[in-house]
Amino acid sequence: MSFFELLNIELKKVKRSKITPLIFIAPLLVVASGVANLSSYFTPDYTDAWPAMFIQSALVYAYYLLPFSMIVVCVMIAGRETQNNGILKMLALPVSRYTLSLAKFCVLLFYLFMEMVVFLVVFVAAGLIAANTSGITEALPLFYLLKWCIGLFLTMLPCMATMWAITILFEKPLLSLGLNLFLVIPGVLVANTPLWIVYPYCYSGYLVSCSLHDFTTESSDTAFAVFPFLPCAIMIFALVLLVAVTRFGKKEMR
């Protein structure tokens, strides 16, 4: 069985689950509240309305709501295999458990991508309504929005790998859920220290904080520095994903 066949099977498993409605909750909540709170200050001559609305919506979303929703998705994906000893049945098949773990992680990334698409669509719709209501004629900065949404997706990858590794390492769903939630909460505090670079739970929030810095200052230099962030993030992603892949199903095979 090829990897893509296995990936297709994993996607079919979660097709009728409650995960799909879940990914709509966080974007709807954060965009509706963020745009509504800020739009009351708009006037027809207001400038940079779109960046202001994006930052207002994305700050809480990147630091908390996006990680929270992905933690629940992790637990739900892993939980489908623990029900009725499903994991034992899968491990009995002539399929590498390493490949199986990677396929499940790719499903997790698929839901992350889908949530980012939902966030972008909901934000554009809410922003257009707010702009038209306030009489703002500022053009939709689609490239700006795509750039930051892609940035959110990429900076979430080390965090996703860490969440998945914790979900695999701890057999009880409540334990993995609680630990991941505990690690998300101090993200905004760690982002304001030099330790942010080794704390993947704050990467996406830190990116939005940097966009806020760029928006409020007149400096041409961006606050987000690719180096040394990129090598550190790649190393963390590779290490924790390696742990997740090698530990998947190991307890059940004893």
C-alpha cells in the first residue's frame, strides 16, 4: 500500500467526523468579534483599515484559538484509533507504523490548512461588510492577507508536530489535551522573551505581534527576523516529528 493510498484511507476515516464543523468555530468567533469591535471606529477617510482588522482578529486567534482548535483535532484523530482497539487492528496490517503516523500527521495538516482557508474567507467577508458599512473605499489587499495567512500556516508546523508527539506519547486523551493546553497558555508571555525562538507554541502569535509592530512603526525593517528562527524551527519540527513517528503504536506492539 502506497503512502497516498494510506493517506486517502485516513481522510475517509475522518470525513464524517465532527472535526470539520469544529474548524469553523474559532475563525467565526475571532473574526466576528475582532472586526465588529474595530469597525465602530471606522470613518470614510480611515486608512489601513484592512491591516488593522487583520491584526485585531489574528492576535488572539494565533496565540490561543488556533492552537486550541488544533489540539482538539489531534485528540479526535488519535481517539478514533483507540476506540474498540482500532489501533491494534491497523498495526496488524502490512503497513509500516511510521508511514501510518506520517499519514495521520498529514491529515492533521490538512485540517490546519482548511482552518486557515476558513479564516481567510470569513475575514474577507466580514471585512468587506465592515468597509462598505463605514463607507471605506480602500481596496482589498489580497496579497497582504495571503502572505500573513501562509505565514500563520508555516509557523504553526513546529507547534503541530509537538502537539501530535504529545498526543502519541500520552495514552490518555485528557492528559495529552491538558498538557498541550497548559503549554499554549503562556505563549504570549514567552513571545516577549528571548526564549520565544525555542517555544513553538508561540511562533504564530509572535508572527502576528511582529505584523503589529510593522503596522505601528514607520521603520522599513520588519520585526520578524527569518534567521535564526528558520533553522531553529526546522530543527524542532524534525526532532518532534521523529519522536512522533517512532513512538506511534510502540506501546501497543509490546
